[in-house]
Amino acid sequence: MPDIAIITDTASDLRTELREQYSIQAVPLVVRFGKDEYLECDLPLDDFWTRTQQGPPYPGTSQPSVGMFEQAFAQHVEQGKEVICVTVTSKHSGTFNSAYAASQKFPGKVTVFDTLSLSLAEGYFAIAAARAAAEGRTVEEIIELLGDMQARIHFFFALDTIEYLRRGGRADSVMPLLDRIVRVLNIKPVLNVVDGQITPMGAARSHAGAARRLLDEIAKYAPGEMLMVLHSRLPDEASNLAQALAERLDFPRERIMVGEIGPVLSCHAGPRVIGAAIVQSEV
């Protein structure tokens, strides 16, 4: 077993089998419905949507506590391991701050890395770190690898509605522009993630149009080391987009990571989201 443990958070949306395959631990974020709180790992996605669609109180989220990260770190440090913790972007979540604060209890033993990304794109950072650790690379080498990957990852997604983003309050800086786009033109906003910040970049009139826009944007950055497709309640559309990406970029379909975003990100993105990301191949 590697002497370096890899920890992420549940905003990475990694399936259980992937976490187990790479020995990645995920610290859960929290979903709230009024006074009721759930760890994301304990809230089945179908149950989340059933309760969300029942109306107020609408769901909210919060980062893991410092204590939850301390507990996760401690079990590995006590085994003599070093820890690398990769987190969801600090631009829209306090998760990095919680993890960093917890790391101060283990000087020289825990390194926290802000992926400036989210969902499966964040998850791929954890996988890349786990692979490097299994190869025997040092913490410093792995952090350098992750930093290099930040410049090569490009992430785009389309929303069906901006109401969840508005309620979540995590993208207030872009809401005035999104309001104008959606209200005046009645179209679906297309956004990307730039330096960890969600940024409007265009619009589409339908899910099919959004998928075509995502395909075109991803193709600009080919060839790819990895491709990812994410969705919320759109499994068929996600599968179709993955197939289109495989054909357009000549990338093995079976290697494309496809998954549904979990309750935490769904709180802010809403249903009927489609997204794609590419990690450009190294030059």
C-alpha cells in the first residue's frame, strides 16, 4: 500500500467503486432541509430529489466541519502515512478552508490542494493523485503533477434553470448577467469554470443545442488525457454526449467518466444539467 493517503470530499461525485479501486476517502459535505441535516453520503440521490420537489424548505449546503477533516486525517497519520487532500474549488465552497484548518493539527503530515474544480473534474484530481502515490511518487511530486493538471483541465456545463443557483447564493457575482440572459431570451445558460470561478460563456435554446455547444468547446482542447460527462437527471443525454465525444475526439468510449452529480452540487445546479470536461494531453 502507498505511504500516502488520498482524501477528497463528496463534491467530487466519485462512485463508490472508483473510490474503493483507488483507496480514496471522501469526507462528506452537508445537505440541509430547514432544520434537518444529512451527510451527503447518507442521502440517496432519489430521496434528495423527492424531497426537493416537494417544495419549501428548499435544500441548502455547508462544508464539512474542521473536526470531520481532523478525524479523517488522524486515522492515516497515526498509521505513519502522509496525506494529500484535494478539495472542491474554494471560490464557491468553504471546504478547502475547513480542510486546511484541520491540516494545521498535523504539521508536515497533511497537504491540502485546492483543485479549483468540482464534480468529476475534482474527482479526477484525486484519481491522478492516487495513481501517482501508488507509483511511489513523493508528496511534492504529486502536488506538482496536480498543479500542472490545473492548467490542462477545461470544464463546461449547461443549466436548465438558474433558480437553484440563485437560492444557493454561491454565484451571486454572475446572477445579474444570467438573469438578463434567461429572462430576455428564454434560453439555457452555458457556463465554464475558470480558475475555480463559474463564468457565463454563452447560451443554447435546447438541451440538444447545449450538448452540441459542449461538444464543440471540448473539441477545441483535443487531444485529451481524460474526458468526463456529468449530468443531473439526464442519463440518456449524458450517454449520448459521451458517445459523441468519443467519436469526435477519437477517444475510447469505455474510458470516459460519466456520472450524475450528487445532492450537494444538485442543490446549486438543479435538475436537467449536462456538462463535460477534458484534461488536455501533456505536450
